[in-house]
Amino acid sequence: MFGIADSVDSVAHVIQIALTPVFLLSGIASLLSVFSTRLGRVADRVDALSEKLEVADATERARLQERLTYLRRRSHVLDVAVMLGTLGGAATCLAALFLFVGTLREETGVGVLFVSFGLALLFTVGALAAFLVEMLLASRGIRDRVAKADEVGDAAAETSDESTEHDSADPSIETPST
């Protein structure tokens, strides 16, 4: 009777140990979901800019080409993040498989298990690093667009100020009194 309880306990222990990599796999799956969503948004932006490029004049075309180059860079970094995340997920699955198989054979294969789980962690760290680079590119792009909008707004304000000063200097133009 004690033999059955021991085998149930050992099976339960094996399942607990094998489930540990599954938590990492769940995290990697969440990361891949974030990566694919961001990649989809970049692709949508590329599509919108490509349509504008077809009807743009030379000045606008140069600006759109610059923006498309920037988006291409972001998509490449996201591609790297997706590939590393996928490899991390595959290595995590291998680690879980080696845990199960090693327990069934009563040989753990420590070296293979160590390498597969170590690769899973390295690939995941690489995917996070690529994601960090993409986030920095995206935030730099936002700051650049805000700075350009500020420049355009400042130039428009200066033009408006100059026209107001010019108008007030002309005595034939009446200005409303307050």
C-alpha cells in the first residue's frame, strides 16, 4: 500500500517540476502576443504611409520615405524579438520534455536539461532586449514628431505675429478696441 502512495507522490512531484517551465512558457506567449500586436500596428502605419506616398509631392515624398525607413527599422527589431521569443518558447518546451522523459527513464540528462533551459532563458532575455530597443525607437519617433509639430507651430505663430505687427503698423487698417 505504501508503494502506491510513494508512486503517486513521485508522479505528483514530477508533474510539479515539469510545470515550472510552463510558467515561463506562459510569459513568453504573452510577450509574443505583445510583439505581434506592435508589429501589426507598424504594418498598418506602413500601409497608410505607402498610400500617401503614391500621391505625395517631392517634399512630402522625402518625409514619407524617411518615416518608412524608420518603420522598417522598427519592424526588423520586432522580427528579432519574435524570433528570439519563439526560440525561447521552443527551448522551454524542450526543457519540460526532458524533465518528463528523464523522470520516466530515471535518468535526468542533466546536461541536456541545463542547456535547453539555459537557452530558453537566454532567448527570452534576447527577446526582451530587442523589445527594449523597439520601444526606444518608438519613443524616439514620438519625440521627433512632437518636436517637428512644435517647430511647425512656432513657425505658424511667428508668421501670425508678423502679420499682426504688419497690420497694426498700417493706419488704414482698423483694429478692434477692447
